[in-house]
Amino acid sequence: MKMILQAVTMAALVGFSAASCPNLCSGHGSCGSHDLCSCYANWQGSDCSLRTCPFGVAWTGPDGHEYSECSNKGSCDRKTGECECFDGYTGEGCSRSTCPEDCSGHGTCEYLSELSGESGWDANKIQGCHCDAGYYGPDCSSRMCLKGDDPLTTVFSKGTQQKDHVQIIKFDTSSTTAGDAFTITFTDLYGAAWTTRPIAAVNDDWTELEGSIKAALESLPNQVVKSVAVTGNGATGNSFDYDVTFLANSGKQNLLVLNTGGCDDNGCQPRLPGLDSPSSISVESESFTGTKEANECSGRGNCDSETGICECTEGFTGEACEQQTVLL
């Protein structure tokens, strides 16, 4: 009987000892010396009942950009282990900023590293809007209006007439192979890029491309290139160059881009082999780049940034207020 009592007493003492840590450490830790819980990873509190929230590089703090719970830009919900981020922050551990108004549906929310190539501590934390063509503003909510040439500035200086913008396409190629072709990418003044259909060699060489280049540019959608004149300057060996004069696009245009490398794999659109061994490729503006303006609403009206429509001043009309209706 005495032996049984001793056994019961010992069991009670063991049970008492095991129960000495608060709440048996909630099943998320082990009870150690001095009746203190040693919590498992991602649990905390005297009884290990509280969750730890994700850590991230701190936005601000006394220790600089050290790892901090919720990145110091949110409060931790100890029941769920999830951060409740402050306004302007999102992501696991509130590790990145939000974009204003989610870019208004007219742009993409991108990291600083994508927008500007930055590589600092915040390069993949700060986000900003990259607006679609035709939109601008920190939240991409404003619309651009059409740009045009001021109808009253037909004379440039000293009686000389305004001149159209000219670019020179130059390339070298060691030889011509059947099927060789290239494309041209034109980026308009509103930020949209347009690529032509393939331009192939004519008569097995590259000396008669005036018509092909002109047709390819003028065939781009939405009449982004309304009218151009293309003039060949002759060939020197395997070197070719062409003047491209923008007859209807006012202002200094973005440089054309020649895509001569081709794309000859499954899924390429368009699929073309490119030029055979191109050794030199360039597009440059003529030294005298043209004097026609590309002003918003031609400088003769105000832009309604909500609609993207020009409100022309009296005496002017047209989509870009580029037409004078009353002689001043």
C-alpha cells in the first residue's frame, strides 16, 4: 500500500511540474527551467500562444533598414500571424509600397528597379505606375491630348519656311540571302511603339527599298505615320542609307529602330531571319532636324485631361487645334 501511495505522489508531482508552465506553452513550445516556455519558431508570448508576423527590410527605424516585423509599416495580428499594413503598403510583411489608385486601370504597377534600373535597398520595395500610352500622372489618370504644329508659325526664321523632320537609316550587310528581311519600330509622341511588317530585299539587294520602307511605315495602324518620303542615297559597297522625311508628323520624332537580328524560332511574330551578318546599324537625325512644333493642342487650345480632347481657342479648330479658321 505504501508503495502505491508513493507512486501516486510521484505522478502528481510530475503532473504538477509539467503544468507549471503557463497553458502548457499552448502546444507551441517546450517548458524549460524556472517554468518558462521556450517557443517554437514563429510563436511568442509567455505561453507561446501569440503568432509572429513576417519580417521584411524596414522602411524606417532606429536601426536603419534592418529586418523588422511588418517592415515597420504595419501592425501584427497575433491571432492570425498576418500584418495589417498601413495605408500605402502591401504584400507579405508590408514589404512593398502600393501604387496610387492602382494606376487607375491605365498602367502597370512596377518596382523601382523596373522603372529606372535602381539597385538600392528599396529597388524591389518601392512601386510606381508605368502608364499606358496616352496617359500620364502619378496614378495614370490623366489623358494626353493630341499634339500638332502651331498653324501661325509657318515661317521659322529670316523668312525660311519650316522644315520637316528627317531621319537617316543606315546599315551594312555582308551579303544578301533569299528571305532576309528586317522591321522598323516607330514610337509615337504618346509613348506607343509600332512595328512594321517585314521589309525584304528587292531584286536580291538592298538598293531599291524606298517604296518598301514608305509602304511599311504608312501601313502602321491608326495612321501613326500618316505620310513619309523615303529617298535612297545610293549604296557604297554593302553600305546603304535612306532619308526618311516625316511629312505629316509634326515635331521632332523619336528615332526609328531597325530590327535586323530577326526572330526565326517557333512562336515569333513575325517570323523572319533578319539580315545576313549585319555589321553596322544606325538611325540618326539629320543635323537640321526640322522646325515644326509638336505642341499639345498645337499651342492654340487647352487640354481636358479627363477626356483627352482639345478645347480650341476661338479662331482655331481640328483635333489638335491645328487649323486656323479666322484670319487674325
